Amino acid sequence: METFAGFNEFVAARSVALSRVAYLLTGDHAAGEDLLQEALVKAAIRWSKVSNPEAFVRKVMYRQAVSIWRRRRRIQVDPVPEPPEGGGPDVSENVIRQLLLELALERLTPRQRAVLVLRFYEDRSVTEAAELLGCSEGTVKSQTNHALQRLRELAPELGDMSREAIR
Amino acid sequence: MNELSKLFRDIAGQARGYDVSASALRVARRRRNLRRIAPIVLPLLLVALIAGVWLPLHRAEAPSTNPLFWLPSRIAAPDASTPDLPTDRAVGVAALVYTPCPQDCWRVVVLRDGTQYRLASPGSQPVHRLSAGLSPDGRWVAYPDAKGDLMLRDLTGRTVVTFPDMRPRAWSPGGRYLALVPVNYRSPPPVTIVDLTTAAAIRTLSMQAPKAGYAMDMAGILDSGELIWVTSEFANIAPPDLTSVPQIPLPKSAQVQITDPGGRQVLHQWALQAPAGSGYMAPTSAIISMLDGRLLVRFTVAYAWGTAAGPADIVDATTGAVLTHYAVPAAAGPFDIWGAAGLADGRLLVVRARAKQPQVALLEHTNGKPQTISEVEGGYGTLILPGNAY
């Protein structure tokens, strides 16, 4: 359909990157897919008016991820299965740290999690993060500090890197 | 890149490429189509919703759901073939008594199944044309014969008792007693109490006359035998010509007394205050004793052309406190709202006479909205419902 011209091409080109953000924001494949689809639906409806589709989709995903409605819907999603306890002899230290981070991220609020993804995955500045989340820069800073503090409490093993991140 | 960023990238690497392009487009098209038709569909849905909610409620007021199951929804005009009330057998309980035309008509009793019987021809005096009564349970009918004597007939049997020169005044709500007063009297009237279990007069009592300028009348009787008296500031009860237009204005207040069955001791006394725009007009069933001990008091509104039914209150019999208020639609003329009648269960029936299609309308308890429950064909002069007496 003409009104959606270029939509499929955009999704084909950017779906991997967008899927990664969606997964990081939700920590769950089903929820991530749901989040991405919802953002793409909104983009498609406004397709003829959206000048920067990727920025639009990312903004929708972040805001959707921290919205109260989204959180309510996530309650209905099956819980994330528990990761294996400890590490087997063939599991590298990095994998263990990944698991620890994933478990810790599960315990953060959606906004804290979104702030960390923006700041440490996407390497966004405070200003950019604030614009994407629709909040003030001060909020982004405080949420970042709170999130890192919480990570240190939840996963002391990640303490060094979280302190390093603050610097 | 610090360690945290690296870990985030490692985690992100676990993400699959979510193939949601087709589904997103499908949902987007559906939503877009919905937005296009919404301006048309939403008003239609709104109309349907209103119709769906309102119409069933509206229909609920139709005669099919008539809460007064005993009142036929349509009462045919009597004709020459209408039989006289048989004296040799029971006919069944009645729903109402009425005269199908204003003057010189035979009085007709209508049973609950719609069957009609002619009663004796009314006497010559105007009061005889008006006066009649029907017990709250529809069992007893009281009416004057051609000589003006009161006939008390048990419709569920063959008992007929005559009380010379009397007229019915009030029934006790459970149908235990009937209070009679003389056709003509000076205030206060001597009251004769009839025990309906035996159809015999058990006592006659007279009250002391009120001070000058006041009129005292007997307004009701309870199943305990206690009597309700009303003293108002002037007498528009003025016998003997009850068909004359009452004095205007009507009294705004009256004093209610409830006495023991012998009328010797006042048990309760309180002031009856008429709602704004109305007055208390004694005595024609203006006070109805309810089965639960409360009283239903009807008020009257005076118009230039006469009087018509006004608002009504359900009051506490011991204190006079207003418990429920009924608003009655204003009469548009002498042939709009003709009158009202209270029932022993607390309901108020408005008798609306419009042109040649008089109707009996039940007033909603909560908002005073009338709903037609019965249509009386051919017009009428008087219409008496169970528990009422005129």
C-alpha cells in the first residue's frame, strides 16, 4: 500500500538493532517482540508524517517501556525463567557476569532500566536520554545513580564496573 | 567502552531479530480503518446504546409490567347488556368502582378480571352520586341505593347490610373496620364503626366540637381501631352540597390527632403542613392509613376553575414527619388531572381525565413520573379505588 511505502524496507534494515533495544528494555523475547511491534504499528500509522522513523520507533519503545500501562501489561507476561545457579565448569566469567546483570536488571524499575540502556548500551548523552524518555536531565541523572546503586546492591560482583561507569 | 557497556552489548546480542513487520502493518491497517469509520460508527453506537438502555426501561413502564396486577389494563365502557350485581352468589373481589359518565349514570363495580356489574341506581342527591367506597382488599363495596341508604355488600359472599342515611368515610388498611358518617352532618361528625368481620356496627362516637372557625373531621381508622382526626382552620367540607367548588384558598395546615378507638384519649398529635402551592382539603380519602402504620396524605391545588390533585406525602403516623414526597404533575385544566387516590401499600394513583380517554396513572415512587397502568373507556364521573371512600 502506498501509504506504507518504504516501511518494510526500513524494518528489514533496522529490525536487528531495534530488536536488541527491545530485548534490553524488557529482558524477555516475547515482551520485546510485543514492544517492538507496538512501536512499529504507531510508526506505520503515522508513516507518511514520520521524518525519522528510527528515532520515532526508539522513542516510542522507551516511553512505552516505562509507561504505567506497559508495566501493567507486563504483569500478564510469563515470568522470565530463572537462570541456572552458579556456573558450570565450561561457563566463562563473562557469561556469569551477564547473567548477574540480567538478574539485577530484572529487579530495577522500568525507568531505571531504560536509563541504563540509553546511557550504557546506546551511549546516549544525558540530554538525549532525557529527550527520548520525555523527562528532565536531572531525572535521568538521578535515575542513573539510583539504578547503578541498586545494581551494586543486587550484584556486588558488578560493583567495580558500576563504579567505573559513574566515572 | 566500559565493562557495563560491554555487558549490555553481550546481552543485546542474545536478542533475536523480531520479525514483526507484517503483523505491525496488519494492525496498523486495522487501526487506521477503525479511525476512518469511527466518526460514523461511534455516533451510531451511542444512539444504539441510548436506545438499548432507555427503551427497555421505557417499556418497563408499560401496562404489561403493571405492578397493580389486580387492576385491569383496559376497562371497557359498560352498556345496556352490563348485568346487575347478582345478590344470590359471590362474584369475586373488585378492582374499582366508578360511574361511566358525570351524571345520572349507574354505578359500576369492576372486578379484577375485568367483569363489570351495575350497582343500584344512585340516589337523587348529589352526594349520592359521588359517595361510594371499596375496601382495601376489594372485598366490600359500599354505595347508596336509590333511597340514599348505604348498602354494604360482600362481593365474596351474599352479605348485604344497609345503613340508613350514612356514607363511607374510611377503611382500615387491613380491611378490619369501616368508619361511616351521616350523609349530612355538622362538624365534627358522629362516627359509626363497622366491624367487617361481622358486618355489624360496633360503636358510634361523637367528638367535642372544635372552637369557632375550625372544622374537625374524621379522616381515617387503623386496624387497631384507633381513629385519625383532622382539625383545620375553616370548613370547606361544607355539607350538604359537596359538588360545589370549594373555598379558595385551601388551608395550609391542619392539626392531626390520633385517638384511642373510643375517641377519648389523644395518643398522638402533630401539625400537618401542606407543601408549597397546595392545601389540605378534608375529608375525601385525603388521608389513607397504610398497612405498615404510616399515613399517605394527599393535598389539593386550587385553580381558578376548581381544584385538582396536588402533591402527597407519606408521613410517620406518630410524629407527622415526612418520609416520602410525591410530586404530582400540574393540571392543565379541569379535564387534565382530575384527582388522585392513595393505596394502602403507599402507592399514589393519579386519575387523569383527558378528553374522552380518561386514564389511571401510577406515579413512580422515586421521581413522580406517571406511568399509565389502566385506561378507562368512555369517561367517568367518579372513580374509587381500593381503600378509598367518598
